[in-house]
Amino acid sequence: MMLEDPTLNTPNPRRSVRIQLSGKVISSAVLAWLIPGAGHWYIGQRGKAIVFFCAISLCFWTGAIIGGAYSTVNFHENTAWFFAQIFDGASAIFLSLIGRLPGAMPAYGKVLDLATIYTGVAGLLNVLVILDVLDKTALIETGNNQAGS
């Protein structure tokens, strides 16, 4: 499948947007969604992967500890924020499932607000990481295709 932006009809190759959706591109994006930084690890950018994993995980799990599992990642109580949090992938799914267990205590007020913001920001940061790994993987694939031609 080929994606192309028709509004960029200039001869400058740096301005054209063309992404070949290969297996490696899709794999790196899915890995980056599941575990922050895993997509970068997959394409060989180990330093970036460690930094992204530590920063996003620290932000997400700080929010989870502050607010608890029951209320922090909850589709029914924080629907808008849930769509930001779910971009943290496996951590958000895990916390959402833990919150369904019997005995999970709800959080209220400013504590819940702070926890929701921390976890939501972590998910939104991971969106940037996913976009970055898509760009890097597409550049690597383009370079390999041009080198092989």
C-alpha cells in the first residue's frame, strides 16, 4: 500500500511524502504502541529506545501510583482521557484490567485529576514516539530500496 500527499507536487524530494507500508514499518509502529521505545529498539536505535521507555513509563506509572488502578484508566469515567491513555499500549491495557478486579479502590478529586493527566500525557508522548519510529523506519526502508536499485 502506498500513501502519497498530492498537495506536495514539487520536484524537491525532501518535500514529497511517500511511505511504503512494509512489514518492518508496521511492526515497528505496533511495537512502539505496545511498549514505548520498542519500535526504536527493533530498528536498532537502542539509546533512543531506552530514553523513550524510561521517560514515558515513568510518567505513566507515576500517574498510576498516584490515582490507583480503578479510576485512572477507566473508559466509563474518563472517556476523553482514555483515548489518550490507550496510546501507552500494554501498560494502559494492563492498568485498565487491574482496575476491574474486586477490591480496587477509586480515587476522587485532585488526586484523580493529577493521575489522569500524567497517564494521558504519557499516552500522547507515545503518539510522538510512534510517529518518530514510522518516520525513521520509512527512511531506513527508502535508503535500503535506493541502495538496492
